[in-house]
Amino acid sequence: GIGGIGLFLWGMWLITEGLRQAAGSSLDRILTSWTSSRLKGLLAGTLLTAAVQSSSVVTMAIIGFANAGLMTFQRAVWMMFGSNPGTTGTAWIVALVGFKFQIDALALPIIGLGALWRVLGRTERGKSMGEAISGLGLLLLGIEVLSTGFSSLGDEVQLGQEYGVLV
């Protein structure tokens, strides 16, 4: 439980800081361009969520960017609105293609790749990118730990049973 939350939050921090340091002003320009209107922000949130297959990852990245001052609150809200249809887009991809790619299965290889990139990077920008990649892996691992930890909770909690209500 608490370990999953820790992994999730640490991963979010690493992604935000790594991208901020690696991209610098270019990340600011990209985020400003992608969210220059409400419609663009909505579409950016939708497309990113469909690509990453996790509205949690996108939402946490958006919160991190807003917290780091890379995005205004208003622009962040429209991207988060877009993450909802993006989640539905993932379901449509699964329905059309017939399988779902389990991105969380790549968490440990992503962490390893990012750590190698961080250690072996020749420039500060490259090292920061490795940090962001490791952060993504930690965030995905945190989500997996949380979902595994709470999956058995549904069997233990019986809502309404003592009153004869079927849930």
C-alpha cells in the first residue's frame, strides 16, 4: 500500500524534474503550443492518454508540470479533461485490435534503461532524460503495486450485506 504510493510519487517527481531539466525552455514551448487553446489541450490530453494507456500517468505528469510552473492551471485542467476520452480511446483500440498492451509489464526494463541512461549519459541533458525515463518506470511500478495490493480488498469488504442489500 504505502510502498506503492511512494513509488508512484517518487516516479512522478523524477519525471517532472527530469523532463524540466532535459527539455528546459523547449518543454515550455511544447506545452504552451499543445495547450494554446481549450480544444488543443483537450485533444493533447486525449491523444497522450490513448498512447500511454493510463490516465493516471498523464494526470500525474500534468499535475507535475503545473506544479513546476511549466503549465498554467487552466491549461492543465483542459488536458486532464482530455484524459477521460483518452481512456475510452484505449478501450476502443483494445476492441478493434483485440489485445491490450500491458505497459506496466515494461516497468522494470524502463527503470533499468533510464538508470543506465542516467549513469552513462554524456551530457547533463541526457542524464536528466534518463532520470525522467526511470521516473516513468517507477510510476508504472507504483500503479501496479497499488492495484495488486488493493485487488484483494474487494473480497474482504462486503458492502450492504448485513442489511440484505445485494451489491
